[in-house]
Amino acid sequence: MKLINPVKLLTDARTAANCAYAPYSKYRVGAALLTADDTIFTGCNVENSSYGLTICAERVAIFSAISAGKRKFKALAIVSKGKKSPSPCGACRQVLAEFSRNIPIYFASASALKKFRCIPSADLLPESFKL
Ligand SMILES: [Zn+2]
């Protein structure tokens, strides 16, 4: 796993969180995904009154990259507007595992970007589902 300087990625994720549509949970999250060719794709969580249709910021960013033909990633940053640093849900961990074996995942609260944590994606879901 190769670490990067996450400042730009965390800042982009925090900006993306401003676009979150979270009228139900009020939990606003942004994600920024760095691809192998140094393109950044962002995403925010988008909730729905039918809760099961809600999608997380991480998956929006990943699916945006895939839609643009990018499938190799270097790093992912996730920023929440809450006081606590966010952590990806199981679905997002599995989706990430589909495309990235081991990249750094940076987590931070929007109010404390400099206090980010970094966890290797392989540690987030060590026994991911694979066909
Ligand atoms: Zn998720």
C-alpha cells in the first residue's frame, strides 16, 4: 500500500459533503477517490424516503469513477460533517474490495481534517466476497 498526502483529497471530500442530501439522518458525508491516473472523483450521500434506496458517498464516488472508465484507484478520503470520524458501511467496503486490493482510506471529521485516520482497505474487509 502506498500512502499519499491526503490534504487535497480530504478537502475535496469535505466540499462534497456540502452537497449531501440527508434530510432524514442529517448525517452528511463526502468522499473523494483518487484514481491511478490522478483524477479525483467525489461523491456525497443521497438519502431517500424509502431508506433502502439511500446510497453512501463512497459508492457514489466509486460508481462515478467506474462510469468514466476508471477502475484503478490509489486512495479514498471520507469526511463527515459530524463530530466523529466516519467509517464505511459493509456495502461500501465490499464495493471498494471489488476494485482495490489495498489502498489507503483516509477518514476525518469536517471540523478536524488534520486529525485524519488512515486504514488500509484490506484491513477494512479482510474476507471480502469474491467469485
Ligand atoms: Zn456505505
